[in-house]
Amino acid sequence: MKISYNWLKQFIQLDWESEKTAELLTDLGLEVEGEETFESVKGGLKGIVVGHVLECEQHPDADRLKLTKVDIGTGEPLQIVCGAPNVAAGQKVPVATIGTTLYDDKGMPWEIKKGKIRGEASFGMICAEDELGLGESHDGIMVLDESLAPGTPCAELFKIENDTVFEIGLTPNRADAMSHHGVARDLKAGLLQKDMNLELITPSVSSFHVDNRTLRMDVEVKNKELCPRYCGVTISGIKVEESPDWIKNRLKAIGITPKNNVVDITNYVLHELGQPLHAFDANKIKGNKIIVQTLEKGTKFTTLDAIERELHEDDLMICDAEKPLCIAGVFGGENSGVTESTTSIFLESAYFNPVSVRKTAKRHALNTDASFRFERGIDIDNTKYALLRAALLIKEIAGGTISSDAEDFYPKKFEDFQVFLTFEKVNSLIGQNISTDTIKSILSSLEIKINNVTETGIGLTIPSYRVDVQREVDVIEEILRVYGYNNIEFTTKLNASIASTSKFEDYKLQNIVGNQLAALGFYEILANSLTTPKYMELSTDNKSEYNVTMLNPLSNDLSVMRQSMLFSGLEALSYNINRRSGNLKFFEFGKTYHNYESGRIENKHLSILITGDLQEESWRIKNEKSDFFFLKGVINTVLERLGLPTPKSEPVSSDVFSEGLNYKLKKRKLVSFGIVNKRILKHFDIKQEVLYADFEWDAIIELVKEQQISFTEIAKYPEVKRDLALLLDKEVKFEELYYIAQNSEKKLLKDINLFDVYEGDKLPEGKKSYAVSFTLQDENKTLTDKQIDKVMKKLQSSFERQLGASLR
């Protein structure tokens, strides 16, 4: 939110530097995120001086150019080539000297330099209105008052306003500060704590009176819950034209483009007092009647941006006797607004239900200054005052007469909140004793009414503008921010407690695995849990009926909670690959969300994504592509690090993978992994192979807790290795051989390793060769050749019997 310092000083006469004011506003909770300088004329006319045209002759080589001699008060006249048709000798004109910066109609700067135009030297530029930013005319140069002395800076002749604009990061609860008056009110309270008791100046509306009653509008509010208060007045005989400079400068300073005097005044009062207003062309209101109501679902309505919208049955509308005119609190209609031909207006000021306005604005994807304020809750007691303020400004600036009474529909007055504040609670929450007088002073400065004071506390009435202050703790927060967080003393005593936690806590296991993966060259990613429903079409694992759908999505692409970790991970891969970073190893801890018939469920997962080469390109290392077996090795390392035994594997059934495996332990699935289907990769424009693993993290945590870890001394006796070259059927997997060996010899067999696989024309058809090494060790004595031979014969016999293997 932008706040003009000059505008702020209309409410509170403060002569501080802007930096000190910004610091105090930040201390009060209105954080100033930045400052910028505003000039009503960009560049401030620096380098522009009054020049006296001494001579004006035809350019020798150009019919449309003139050769002038101009005195700018430096003693030596300048030669300037000018193309304006109205330039003549004897004129006083604005001259941009060499080195002056001017700005084009898009605000882009350009510098006046010495140059030659059609062979004649030119040492400056005689300027038109639009070139200086003083108007829009480009018919010719500006001609100034003849009495002006050459060399007079033009900045002294025109009322150029310089202002400092604060960019305030307003939190959603501070609806009371969504105006210059609201910010000034906070500033006054803060200054009081610095012993500066300045008056808060509020614009007077005491001069408001009805001139005649020739244009009365009947107001009917059919939905009192959505519109608890509605005010309006008619003004006749106005002239719609350009606003005066002081209004235009105020609006421009905060980034609003002036339109015409009536619209500008409604915007001015909006940012002055925080009350949205709307001006209707009274001649376009049929039946001289305003009806506030909802319409049937599907009713067509064209808004000011010329877009036809389909209304919802809960959208509150401002209508006349025949048609809708405006979406209440959100956006005006195309054919009811003020134009240059408007002579009479109906001026509206209302309080609309914040929830209703927010839902309507979201439904139609509209975000306006009015809806921004209505959504957060405006001051209902300010509604009529703001109407009268705007009516007086319109009468003053646009002319006209007040042609009706100020209608005020307010059947059920809002009651202000009553809060009892206890001193003990104040001191315990703040952590420091604050005197009763200081508390009362702060509350009074915030216009919080003190009803009674007792030994234990204070009875308070909260003003209507503080819609967020409804509890005792809210009042304490108000006291603390005005008192100053920086004024709270720190104690020299530090209290801390040590929590007893299990080594199997989720975050501890995540740290273990995360550190391990990072050491292997992986990067952790954090993806959005919201995703697009289109991803449900990419795999049969995800069903649209299981989607957890957002009731109020930010966009269609973020309208459901993810059912899989894969697609958000592929988005990250695609983003990096498109930026020429193709060798990637990612992991993510996150959740998936499912809406089953039995209820909604969240499942925790660890996902791993690998693509590209294993190492970055180097002259020392031959490039190797990441493959399925690298992924499998990473998965095995993770499970081993968590102390889980070797799991059983089975083919994966998910269409996410073109090929892959499931790991299971105690009949529970631990992880699915494999090569991602090219059909899915094509959707993300990924043309290289991607490996993916999806860990069922909840199941892993439970199994880790069940595992008993035992420790033994390192054996003192040597290991022995023996190899077997086995001829097997092609369908036999190493896993089968592994488990047969483990079950055949449990005492002495310590490790089994497959170190070569051969398939070729030198073997019988349908066969392959495995070269396997077996590590044997006795922890109590050195193995003898007899014992070793016995074990190897036992293993060979098991392989022959169960797998049909033979030695090569």
C-alpha cells in the first residue's frame, strides 16, 4: 500500500524527516518496505530555464525548421534549431539546456546534447508542454510571460510538488490503516509516546446541506445481511472535466491515473478515509430507484472492462428498476458509470459483508481497491461521513447542487465490542510492568474508550474501525506495538528445557537419510502440494474422484492436492533441463493427499529423481549415464543406513514405470522404483531417461522402530573368498541365488557378490553365466580347507537342485 507523506501531513502537522517517520511507522506495525520520490513533473524541470528569442530565421536547408538565437541569461546567446510553427522573435520560452534529461510519453529518459540538424549546430531545445510534462499539447512551443527574466529556472514558475511515498507492507488484520487518515491516527498515537501531542486534523463536513430535492432516489435493500448499511445522495448540474492539479498530484503519487473530477474524488476519498465510493450516472438509473439484491444464477452482466460475466446466485448487485448496475463492492457496470456527458450523479457509500465481497471477487477473478478494503472490513460508522465528504468535494470542484437528502439505510446498528482488560494479563504477556497511566494514555490515543477502571483492570469499548480487536489479547497487542517492542527490557536469566525424544522421531530419520543423500550428490527440493488436476490423466494410479479439491483455488493449475510426488518432481527436472542443467539428482520429503470413501488421508513419502550423467564432464572420468542399477544401489544404501534387512523384490505394476521393482518387507511395501514411462516424460517435454523411487515413509518409520540392532566385536580371524562360475537359465534372477545361498549356510557365509554376467553365442541357447564370489568367516577360529570345501559343495548342491545350475 502506498502512502503519500505530503498527504499524511494534511492530517497531522509533522515536520520530521521522512526517514524518522518511516522508522516510527515500522515500530507501530506498519512496516515501511521502501520509499520513493514523487515529482509532479518528472525530473522537476531541472536544467529548464527561461529563454528570450532574439532572432528567428528560416533554416537554410529545411522548410519546416527555424534557426533561432536565444538568450538564457549567460551572456552568450545560444543557437537553437526549432521545428515549432509558432516560434518567433521576442518570445519568452522554456529552454532545455545541454545535459538536461527529459522524458518521453512512456517515462523513458533522454538527454539533450549538442548536435547538428541539417548542417546547423543546435545548443539546446525550445520545449512544448508535453515535452516538459506540463500538459498534453504538442501544437507548438510554450510561450511564457514576457516579464520573465532570461535564465530564470522554470522550476520556480510552475507549482511542482515533490513528495515522499512510503510503501507499507500492510498485514491483512490492519484494515483500519488502509487509508491516509488511518495511518495518521496510528502515527499520532506513536508520537504521543515520544511526548509529541499533535492534533489529528479530520476534514469537516459541517457545511453539507441539501440545496433542493429535485432528484430523489428510492433505495431498497432486499438483503440486509449482505448490506447492513447503505447511504446515497444525488448531485445535479455537475460538469465532468479534468481534476485540479492538487487532486491529480495526490493520486499520481500513490500510482493512480487521474480520469475525471468525479471519479478522481471518489478515489481520493477512498485513499483518504478508507471508504470505497461509487458514482452512478443518475440519468441511466431507470425508475429513479436503487435496489440492493442478489439475482438469479446465470444472469449476464457486462462490467466496466467490457467483459460479460455470468453472475452467481450469491453475488450482491446494485440494480435499478430494470437492470443490474454494479457488482456490489467489487466492480461497476459498463453502462452506468460517469462519462464526459454526465450532468447528474447518484453517489453511493455502503458497508458490504466482507465474506460476500471476497467470494464474489474470487469467483470473477476481480481485485479492485474497493474489494481489497471491503474484504478486510471497513469502518461501518464512517460510511455516511465519507459520503458527505465526497459530496462536498464534488460540489466544490465539479459544481452542481445537492439534490436529495443523504439517504442512510442502517436498520440494525452494529454494537461496538466490549472488552475487560486485566493489568495482570497485560504484564504477564508483555513480560514487563507498564504503568496504568501509560496503558490508559495509549488506549485513549487509539480512540479506545475507557468505560471504567478498577484495581484489577479496565472496561473498554473498541471503536468500530478496529474490526480485528475483539479479545483481551488483541488489546494487549495494541498496547505493546504503540508502547514499542524495542522498549521491552531483556532479562539476564535464560530458561530452557530439554525435551526427551525418541531416536525414531520422523525429523531425526529424515536428517539421517537427507545427509546421506546429500553426501551422494543429491539436492533436496521442496515442491508445492497444490497441483493441476490434469496430472490425474497421466497415470491410472491417480483417480480424479480421490482428489482433495480446493474450495477457493488461486488458479485452475493449483486447484487440487497432489496424489503423487512424481509430477511435481518432474516439473523441477524440466525447469532445470530447460536451463541446460541436465545431470540431476533430487530428493524430496513430502506428503500426498487422498479423498477416499473412508475419509481423507495424508501419506508421507520420500521421492528420489535421477537423470543424466553420474558425474559432471571431466577429462579424468569417462562419462557414465545414470541407470537402474545406480538407483537400486542408492535405495539399498538408504535402507541399510536405517538398519532394515534386505527386502524382497517383485515386479512393479504401476504404469508410471516402463520397468521397475517393488521392495517389500514383512508384507509391507517399502519402495517402488524404476524407469519413468516415456509417455509421462513427454508431457513435461523431457527427452532423457528419468529414474524415480517412491518410498513409503510412514511404513519405513514403523519398520525401523521394530528392528533390533545388535553389536558384536570385529572378528579376529581372516575371511576367505571362493568363486563359482554357474551356468543358469536366463529367467533366473540373482536374488533367487542370493536367498538360496543365505538359507543353505547361515553360520559361515558372510557375503555374496555377483561380479560378472555373461550371455553369448558360446553358451547353450536360453542360458547365461553368473560369476559369484562367496565370503566365508568363522568368528571363533581360522577356517580349514576341509570346512571351506564342505560349504562350497553344499552351496553348489543347493544351486543344482533348486535352480538347475551347473558349473562352467
